[in-house]
Amino acid sequence: MAGRLRGRALYLLSQVSNHGDLAVKLSSLKQAKDIMVAACPSLAPELFPCLAELQHSPEPLVRKSLIQVVEEMRHSLIFVRVLLALLKDKDSAVAKQSIFSGTNFFCSIVEELSLQFHQHGIVERWLEELWTWMIKFKDAVYGILWEAASATTKLLALKFLETCVLLFTPDCNESEKQTPKAITRSGRAFRVSCLYDGHPVLNLVALASEANKSLAILLDLLRSVDSLTGLLTISIINCLATIARKRPLHYNSILSALLNFEPNLETAKCHMASVLYSLRTAFLGFLRCTYPAVLESRGRLLGALQGMNAGDVADQVIRQVDKMKKKSDRASRDAQLIRASSQLPVAGDAIRKRALPLENEEPNRGLDMDAKRICHGSKVSLLNSGLTPAEQMLAVIAALIAVGNRGAKSIEILISEIQPDLLAEMVITTTQHLPKDSPPLGRLYDQPVTCQSATGSNKRRESRLADRSR
């Protein structure tokens, strides 16, 4: 069976090399890939040399398809070698596919290195060798930015720089180190915090240096935009803005560079209106962030946006962000209160600790303050009432219902956080207060009949009076 499949795969690869019809070439390449990946993976290493020869095909579509084919054969050195060979292909579509596939492969190798060490305590030699080749790929992509390549190819090289910075810089939310196993299960991407305990291949200091180097290249390119096209200038600004939003560690340096960005209008090769619009979009995007560095720089951002005649838009964005932040803080307080109230038997103490400060907050106008007083005042009054936990929770729900629509969301959160045992007690407590006897059903039907008969008698009385008057 394996021999027959091997012969079939070799025949298909020869069709790719020798057939004159491009459609046949592409179809044969796909069929050969299916044999190597799905039908008989053990044959793949034996067929790799024949597959690698296709990088010299005169057809650009064949070379591009070759990259897509070998990308599915993960953890193979032939893939990286093909990538490096086609990275500087004369056809821009092939070069772009090489950078795109190589970027994905680069991220997957980093994740695999981290995961393998934490799961097994070692890094296999073949994976370490792949990482060595990926470093060569990274350096080759960096070189494209300074060479005579198409603008679209350089765009993907810029995105690779952005990926390296994001990959090797800690996130502002990484307050605790995480294991790759936990991250994989939660569906998240690689985080540098996985390496805080050490790694035999991935060195934290080296990775941080690599991130700083990539960011420095982007900043250098921003300073030399007078010699770049408008498309590349806008892409550089967008990459820096993305890094600043997602990695606050670099926010201040990027903000300073963007604020000091003043291209020479006479020598610039770009459409300045489009570049200024990208800057405006970047600054507005910063205002939508809520971490401390952005909040501290609001004045500088407002000044820059006012200079771009976007001050009104900036004020509107700030109002929206502040409103969302207040809602988020309020929801967070409600969630903390709900969690505290569901932890028995210390529910009363938790409510007391959170409810008392709210009584001393600065009063708001209108219905919001009345709702807060009703809600929190009723919770405080429950503390010394001697009610059971179930009765306390029912009273809290009743207070939220009294607030109206503003309490609906809090009720949903509260019910979702209640433990099953407590919820069962609440149901039992509620049923105890139901009336023992239901109202007689006859009453529901007697009243309309009485009304109808009364109406009939009135009509007869009016008829008699009319007859007498005649």
C-alpha cells in the first residue's frame, strides 16, 4: 500500500514539473499534498526533496501554492528553507505569501517551544533547530524593509515587526505568570509571562531586546518617511498605534514620536491629508484606552487633536469613555457585592462593608440618587433584621426591582451568582408565603353578568318613563 502511494505521489510531482497546463500542475500538487499529509504521512520526508525542487518552477502560481502546501507540513525544515528561498522572489505575490505563511509559522514555533518545555521539561532537538532557522527568517524579513521590494511586500514585513513586538512584550493585564497549558486551554495566544520561570531556548532578556529592536526599526522608519510612499507611512503609523494600545510599556515612547512627527511637505512622497487622518485616528484610538498612561496624556492628545480640527470629536470620545468606565466600575461594584452576599454565613458583613461607603458618596442628580438610596439603604437595613440568608437575598432582589430598569441587569448578575442550595431555600421561602386558598373562580364570572343585568334593568326603567310621558 505504501509503495503504491509513493509511486502515485512521485507521478503527481512529476506532473507538476513537466505538464504544460497550469491547472493540471496545481491540481497535481494538491493531490500530492493530500497523500503526504493525510493518506501516508510517513512518506513525506522521502518526498520532500522532490517537493523542494518546485521552488524553481517558472510558474509563480506553482511557487505560491508550494508555500501553502508545505505550510500544512508543520515542523519540517523544508518549509523554512522554501520560505527563505522564496522570500525574495521576483514575483511580489510569492514573496508576500512567504512572509504571511512565515509569520504564522514563527508564532506557532514560539508557542510550541514554550508548551513543550512546560509539559515535558525538555525541548526536542528538531524544534530547537527549527527555531534557529526561524531566526534567520526574521533577519531576512527585516532586510526586506531596506531593499528594493514592492510596497505591498514591505507592508507585510512591517506587520511582522509589529507581531514580534507584541509577541515578546508583556501585556498590561499579565499581573500573574501563566502556564502555556492554561493558555492553550483557554484559547489564548502565547504570552511572555509563560517564560518567567526560565526556558532553555527562549531567553526573556533576548526576547525583550528583540522587541525593542523591532520597535526601534519602526520608529526609525517613521523619522525617514520623507523617502517613503504614503501607503508605507500610514502602515508605520498604524503599526505603532496598535503596539501602543496593546502594550502600554511602549506607549509613552510611541506617543512622543507621533506627536513630534512633522514630515517635510516639500520632499514628502505621500498624500499628507491621508497621513494626517491616520494620525488623527491613532490619537482618537488612544483616547479610547483606559490604562493610566493614556489618562495622564489626555491633555497632550487633546492639544494635538485640536490642532487637527478634531477637538469636538475628541471631547465626545472622552465623554463616551468616561461614561463606559463609570458603568464598568458600577458593574464591578455590584458583582463584588453579589459575590460577597452569596458567601454565607458572612453575607451580612460583606454587604455592610460595601454598602456603608456608598451612602457617603457625593450625591448625583435625579432618579439615580434615589435609586441608590433605595437599593443600598434596604441592604443596610437587612443587616440587623434577623432574617435568614434566603430572606436577605429575596429582600435584596425586591430592592433592585423597586429601582426599576436600572436594577434589571444587577438582578440577572445576582441570580447567576447565587449558589444552588441558597436558590432552593429562596424558592421554598417564597412558596411559604403563598395564600393557602385560591380565590373562587365564580367571582371572576359573576360580576360581568351582574353588570349586564343591571344595564338591562336600567333600559327597561327608561322605557317605562318614556311611555308615561307620552
